[in-house]
Amino acid sequence: MRAELLAVGDELLYGDIVNGNAAWLGGQLADVGVTLERSVVVGDDVGTIAAAIRSALDRADTVLITGGLGPTQDDLTREGVAAAAGGVEVRRVEALADELARRYERQGRGDALPSMNFRQAELPVGAEPLPNLAGTAPGVRMEIGAGVVYAMPGVPFEMTAMFTASVLPDLLRRAGQPAVVVHRVLRTAGMWESSVAQALAEAVDRLAPIGNPRIAFLASEGQTRVRITARARDRAEADVLIAPVETAARAALGDGVYGSDDDTLEGVVLALLGARSATLAVAESITGGLLAGRLTEVPGSSAVFRGGVVSYATQVKASVLGVDADVLATRGPVSAETAAAMATGVRDRLGADYGLSTTGVAGPGSAQGHPPGTVHLGLAGPRGVITRLVRLPGDRARVRMFAVVSALDLLRRTLTVGSDVAV
Amino acid sequence: MRAELLAVGDELLYGDIVNGNAAWLGGQLADVGVTLERSVVVGDDVGTIAAAIRSALDRADTVLITGGLGPTQDDLTREGVAAAAGGVEVRRVEALADELARRYERQGRGDALPSMNFRQAELPVGAEPLPNLAGTAPGVRMEIGAGVVYAMPGVPFEMTAMFTASVLPDLLRRAGQPAVVVHRVLRTAGMWESSVAQALAEAVDRLAPIGNPRIAFLASEGQTRVRITARARDRAEADVLIAPVETAARAALGDGVYGSDDDTLEGVVLALLGARSATLAVAESITGGLLAGRLTEVPGSSAVFRGGVVSYATQVKASVLGVDADVLATRGPVSAETAAAMATGVRDRLGADYGLSTTGVAGPGSAQGHPPGTVHLGLAGPRGVITRLVRLPGDRARVRMFAVVSALDLLRRTLTVGSDVAV
């Protein structure tokens, strides 16, 4: 099955917004083996929309449209689909109008739905509505010749909900394919994308040779995700396809895997600490507050996270964290000894069970004889203190981001070795 | 003049990357009054690329292509342009090959340029090269019939450099328009986009009524930028067009404007402190490290920024920052009194000239009777301490981001009132 995308909206052409919908839909179609051959953006003009639909249907079996379903005069996708279908009428559907009015009434604004909004209750004759689970405008499904056109809203969360619930199942049915697509994501930290891919090479060849399940590697922000995608008749069958691949992947990646699906590294670290009723404090130099900022992104983190000290000036490392002036003078602020003393100092001063520290050189340029990317991490706990030296690539922002991930991952790995915690 | 965009690359269709180039080029073309009618993405296939170019030239005067100029076998834009031009030959240009080899040699790797890379020295017969100021692959300019095709690299910073230096001047010349486009950006903080637009409404009508200069408002991350764009024959003439609009805009916006062009709020704050030889420390509760993280993004910030305390747990506010236990008990951690004591405490304990603090409720949900978005800021200096209560919109992440911007802006405004600094 061959597909084309058509996004409608002047704001896309003028560059006011980026066409992220196309990237998301492209990924979804690739996952289920539908070939996407072209992706087009046009402005708010009925003739242009209709011409783009007709020319796409000359080449492809289906056209997925996003945008242009709103209530205003420049929302013209319904009229464009009608024109592409040979000029059929666009007509108000009373059941849709009633539903729009009821929905508005439930919001309790006390006035009547503005009449312009009833444009969203109109459909080309011969089209079917697609339910909008996340907003007001219904989608449009229309067969034109041997092809089928789906029109979805441009608002991303409305579009993704409608695609998943209505468009994808219908597409797969037309393609004679199984009807559900299930993803399982394994999240790794402390491994580069190439190491993850290499570790899984054998498992991929053995367990996913025919493309179902399909395995993809996605690297971003210092972490690599492994996405296992299965197509099947139902959820249970998809789970059966995914299970052996997931088991093999987890075995190959070992403790590189910190979680699955929507887990975050900071969330997993906080949960590991919470399960031990342990608290955490951080002492930051190179990361300058970003480590604390990441931990406090998580709602409820205050149950575990006591706080931190950003000891940016060397003197603050001594005065606030109690790092020995002698250590700072002889080993320097960028050293394992300083990292250890920072971790111990913040644990002590903030009354936490664990103290985690970062010190290093973010760049640009070397400092105190150390090249950018040199980072010492410290972790102090009830049983003692450990340090790690890591060498991180990239510019100032990337070195700092990798240092945050490395520090969180050091704590995670230390807490997950079982009862035998080193610190 | 009517233009179309064509982006080439399977990775765009599969959703591995978002087509940000199209949004950037769309904005650039809108700025100079070129009408962008369509934006298309196709995969790495010569026939498809050629068909897309031909069909775009049927409708438009120019086609701007991005991507497919790399050295590998799936980089096929040169061949696509040649096919669209009626099947002309793609031929190696010795001058380009020499330049590629020299460039490689200058990188000092010691080996010879891999032969595949010489594909980047090839051009369709009749085309001209466009210099690549930021990378290796030259661009392609080719007249086909009455239209002109420009092919640029897909790597964003190479593309933007080539568009600005070569493509845009050539386009404007063909359109019979002035030859340079100059932007001046005024950066504001502490004002919503609608307030900025309203403050400038009169100035816009009076000074920029005919669209040259053109004024745009761009809101992101709690700040609003005012972009003044002028087209002129040369830089000096553009500056003359921009000057009165900039003067009027600055007068209308007053101390809402913190800087221009590439300035950042944190950079301006650090520079203001540096000019007074003053130092800064921060005490963070709601922002949880993000304020310190933002200040330490700036290389060289260590000359001014001493560090901070993330006093997330209430007890840490007392033990590390010395906030009075009585204040915490009677006024609560989310109060002006606590914000003032945090600012004073961190100024004192870290030995800084200024102490800046944040405490509040990020959400989701209320805390201690305060709705999410309630934020108290404190600023302590040599002459005393001030506080501000702000009410910020949005979810947890946005409230925290707005709180960082509000705190930086409080410090900026206090430092820029001249010699009469309140704190």
C-alpha cells in the first residue's frame, strides 16, 4: 500500500509552525510497512487543496490530510475533499451538529455555540465522520475512485488520537493486514547507540528477521531507546510476538536497561530511592543546577529529594560543602578527590542518605589542564563513597547534559546491584 | 514571484527527522514577499525527484531544494536536477574537485580524500555551483526553461548559510527587488506577546505601513521578540529604514526591552553584574536548580556567579539558608517572608553581592493553600531586600520556566534603574 501526506495551512508555509505531524505520521506508517512516497504542504485554498488530493490519488492508494478542519472561513479541507471527489456538495449533518452543541453545553459557558462553529458539523456528501476523541472537529473519511482520503485535525494531540483510534485500523484493514500495532520501548542509559545496536545484532537477526516485530534504535539526550513494534490481530497476539524479542534484548543489554515505555531515568532513580525510604542531595559544579532541575521535574520528587548546592566558585566548595582547602589546592577542583568530598559534604550538610556530585570542564576550552568533557562524579552513601571519571563528547551544552545523565545513571546502577550496595 | 520547496530524503519521509528547513525557508521567503505556494518532501529516487521539480516549475518561478547533495549513492539531487533539465549529463568539475581535495588536506588526516566524495564535485551540464561556507558539498543553481532551481545541502547550518549568502540575493535580483534583507531583533522580558503588540500598534501603523520594514512578534519561552525586517539595496540603506522603527519601538516598550539580536536574558544579567564587579548567588525552591542551570549555560559565568542552594525540602531552607523556623511555621515556605530570607541567606552564606530566590507552587495541584503558578521572588543586595509575587500560567514545566525568566528579569530591572538601585 502506497500513501501520501497532505498538510493544509498557510501557517506551515510561512514557517510559523514546523510540520511535526508529517514526521510523526511518517514514523507510524513506516512501522506498519505502508510506503510513504511523498509529503506535501499547501496553503488555505480550495483549488490548491483539491488539486493536491487528485494528484496524490493518481500515484497512491491513500492520502492522509492534516489541518484545515477548524470552524473559520480559512479552514477549507472539507471543501477541498468535496472538490477532489468531483465537486460533491458539503452538507450539514444534524447528528454531528447536535453532538457539537451538546459538547459546548457541557463546558458550561452559559451561551449558545457560535454559529460559525457548525461548519465543523459539515461533511462532503458520501463521506463518513471520524470521531475526535481529543477535540471538537470530526475527521473525514472518503473513498474517491479506488483510493481513500482521511482528513484529520492539525492539532497534534487530536491528530495522533484520531490516527491511532480510527485511521490506522481502517488502513490496515484495507491493506489486508493485522489490525493492531503495539510498541514496547526499552530505555537504556550509559550506552551509545552503536553499542546498543551491536549488543542486539544477534537477537535482531534471530528473532525479528521478517520485520514483525520490527526493531528500531532511537538516540537522544544521552540515552538510547530500543523500540520493538509488532503488528497483530489483537493486543494479546502482539504481546506474544514482542515477549521473546524483549526477553532477548533485556538479556543482551543487561543493566543498560533502566526502564520501559514512558519511564524516565530521573523517575526511576527517585523510585529506587523511595523504595528504600532513602533521601538524596546533590552537589553540582559542571552541571550548575541542571541535575537538581532534572530531578525536580518529577512531581512528588520532594518526598525523596532534599535539595542541592551549586558550588560553582571554588571557594563555595570549601565554605558551603566543606571540601578540604588542601584537596582543592593540591588535587584541584576537577578531581576525583574533590568529587568525593563534594558528595560527602552535601550528604552531611543536607542530612540525606545519598550525596551525588559533579565536577569537570564543560568548555569551550580546557581548564586547569583538563580538556572539555572531563567529568568526575562522586556518590556518597551510608557505607562509603565512590567516584567515576567519564570523558564526554560535544559542545558545552551537550557535555553538561551528558554529565547529568551519567550522574543519574551512576546512582541508578549502584542502587540496582541488589543488597550489595557499594556505598 | 512564486516559489516552491522540495526536500529530498527517505529520513524525512520515515519521520526520523522533522523538516525544520522548510519552516525556516518559509519564514525567510515570507519576509521578502516571495509567495511560497507548496512544500514537498520526496524520497531518494531520481525519477521522483525529477518529476517533483518539473511539476513545481509548471506552477512556480523558482524551486528551492534541500538535501541529497552528500557523497553517497543515495544522494541523488544532482541527478534529479539533470533529469528535470531534460536529461543533461552530470559531469565532474575539476575546479570543484581540487577544492574538495584541498579542503580535506587542510583537515590534516594524512590520507587522500575517499573517491566517493568526488561525487560532490559533479554538476549537471549548464548548472553553476553555489559556494558552501559551512561544509563540503557545493550547492547547485540551474535555469530550466523560464524558471530557476537552487539545490542546497540538507544540514541546517550549511543550508541557512548558503541561502543567505547566495540564494536569497540571486532570488531578489531576479524578482527585481532590493538586494539585501536586514533583521533587527528587540528582545523583551516580563511582557506578554499581546502587551508587546498593543504597545507597538501605533508605531507599526505609523512607521511600517507599507510592509518595509516589516514587524513580526515571536513569543517563546516566556519572552517576546520584536523582529524588524527591512529590504534595501545595501546594508546602509536598510539600517536607515530600520532606525526610526527601532527608536519608536524602544520608546514604546521602555524597560521591557532587555537586549537585541543574539542577546540572552541571562547573558545581559551577568554583564550588568560584571560591569559593577558584583557577584550573584541563588536560592531555589520551585525552580529546583533551573535558575542556576540557566546562568551557568553562559561560558565565563563563573566570574560573576558564585553558586546556589536548591532548598527543596523545607528543613533545608532553615538548616542551610538560615531561614527562621518561625517564619517557615507561621508564613509558610511559599511566602514573601521566606523568599526574602532565602535571598538574604544565600547572599550571606555564599559571600555574594546579590542573592536571588524563588519559592512557589509548580503543580500539578495546589500546595499549602496556594494554587499552582503562585511564585514569590526575593532579591537581596547591599542596600536591602525586595520581594515580588507573580502568578504564572501553564503546567509544571511552564510555571518553572516562567519563574526562572521572572527571577532573572527582576534582577535585570533592578540593576538597570541607574544609580538608584533599590537593593
